[in-house]
Amino acid sequence: MNDFTYLSPTRLIVGRQAENQAGTWIKEYGGSKVLVHHDSGFMKQNGFIDRVIEQLKADGLSVVELGGVVPNPHLELVQEGIALCKKEEVDFLLAIGGGSVIDSTKAIAMGLQYEGNVWDFFIEKDGEPLNVPAKSTPFGVILTIAATGSECSNSCVITKADENLKRFCDNDVNRARFAIEDPELTMSLPPFQTACGVVDIMSHSMERYFTPEKENMVLTDYLCEAIFHTCMECGRILRDDPNNYEARANIMVASSLSHNGLTGMGRTGDWASHYIEHELSGEYFSVTHGAGLAVLTPAWMRYVYKENQTLFLKWATRVMGVSMDYEKPERTILEAIDRLETFYKEMGMPTRLSELPGVENLDEAVMEKMAKRVRVMHPDGSVGGFKRLYTEDIINIFRMAM
């Protein structure tokens, strides 16, 4: 186990109608004028956003509203939000939605405390960000989609649409003060969105499970495996019974624990699948992050498993339930990857690039463009902790995923 410092300051408030407590918690953290940020979608149309706003006003808070967040949230709206909040002298932000809304809120919160262009926090020069955020305006979350874990993570992902660039800023100023999680709010989600969330939650712990560390990771191995089992068991329940409260609650909490740093304590992490997928959904805005991960993760596994077969065998037998083939251990691993793909298919997920919207005719030139654009992690220009991948490796993974 590597040395580490663990921080998870976000207060989780889980339960039926927990959103009614939002005003109390905003005032607890010093808020008086609140930006309510959302995607103008179903929760706005069914009146939920308006009900929250009315409750905030009844609690004595002033409210400013900004909708319009899209999947893979855009820098343009972030900049609009910063200008609006400065004009209205907002001192607290409330994200109502899933990962895209939360990330847009995080970027606005950072930009409010910065005199330059907030994009400086997301782009690099010579391997380093142009600037690092020193502080952020306090914000909270009412979670309506369990998926990205952004409600408890320090990560913020924003897309610069005019350049098809999807970049992130990992910094502890991006930690929400609180995250309100009412499992009943997720019951109206389409099955596709629920399934995308399950894939994304699993992926956050997969990125931490498949690491270059080869031993003495007992605790976090089991923590990651608990996330995998929870997602698969409860995912199957929700596929057949979307209104199952206990399964919704378990998935919601798994989302938060999978990406708040808990499953990665003392581990390096890989993150190649995430970084590669960022380029895919940055190039094709219609690709949902979870769907992209469902396609790319099995391809990544087949490409890299020989780097540490012992770890893959542990996952294959303890998580995917494959019986050990002692004569040909590789068969055990490949069977487990096949079973993972089967689970994704059972959940209604694509498992090939050709099944994703807009990606049917992906050619070698676009593969190369995306591969060259993947954010590097190491001075040698590679990405990945489990196995270092270079441009040609990434192109090969795209090919395998077709």
C-alpha cells in the first residue's frame, strides 16, 4: 500500500424527501443568495426544480436560476453562469441533477473566485495546468442521477465545444459541501440512463482496482469488489423493477463511495479507459460517458490483462464468478471479460463502437486524431497506470472495440 492522504468532506444526506432540507444545509454553510443550476430537462418539466426553489425561498434564501446544461457540459454555459453569479452577487451554488450539472456548477464555482479565464484550470502547458484553483464558491448538490460520483469527488470535467476538447480539473476545491440523495428521485430515469450510471460507477472503482501495485492491497481490493457486486446485483434488480427503493439507494451510495477516493486509498490508479473515453465523447457529443465506457473498458481489458494476470484472475474468480482454469489461466480472464460484456448487454448497453450514435463509420483517421489528443499522464507521453499506453496502443484499443 502506498502512503496516502484521504479527504472526503462532503456531507451525505440520504433518504426520502431529503431535498426538503436543502435550505437548512445551505444556511449552515453560510449561503444567502443561491444559484440553482440544472439541465432544463425532466426535473424542470415535472415541476421538481420549481418546488425546490419555492422551498428555498420559504427558508429565507434568495434564488437565481440557470438551466441549459447538456451532457458533456460546455464551457460556454459555465462562462455565462460565472457572469450571472457575479452580477447577482451569488454566494452559494446548488446543482440539481447528475454529473454534467454538478461539473458545470463546480466550474462556475471555481470561476467566481478567479480573475482569469476558468478554462486555465483545464488546459495544460508543458504537462502542467496554466493555473491551479486556490478556492471556490461553496456549493451543494441534489443528486437526481447516480452515475459519475461527482457529488463527492474532487474532479470536474468540461468540454470546449468549438475545439471538441473534453478536459478535467482535479482539485479539492471541487468538493461539494453536501450531497442530498433521495433514491426516489432516480425512479423516473429511463433504463438507459440507469444502466449508464451503473457502468460509470463500476468504472470508477475499476480504474482504482487495476493498478500497478501488485500486492498488499487487501482492504481496497475488497472495497472495490463490493462496489462491483453491488452494481451488478442492484443493476439487475433495477432492470426488472425500476422502482425498487433499496436497489436505488444502494446504487446511489455506491456512486458516491466509488469516486470519493475511498476505493483508491494507497493505490495509483489506471484511468486510461476514462481518458480515452473522454476523447470519444468529446468528439461525438451524442455519446453518453457510461455507454462509451461500456464499449471501451472490455477492449482495454483484453489489450492489457497480460501485464498482471494475477490481479485479473482475482477479479475473474471473486467478482465475475469464473471457475479457475489452472491449465490455461488466460481462459479464465477472457471468460470474465466476456461475462462483463454480457452483463452490459443485459443492461441494454452497447459493447461496440459501431453501436454508439454517430460513431458507426469511425475511420482510422479519426481514431488517430482522438488517440493523439488523449491527455498524457507520464513524461514519456503515455497514459495509464496499470499498463502505459501510447498512441498506437490507443488506436489498437479503438480497433478492438469496433
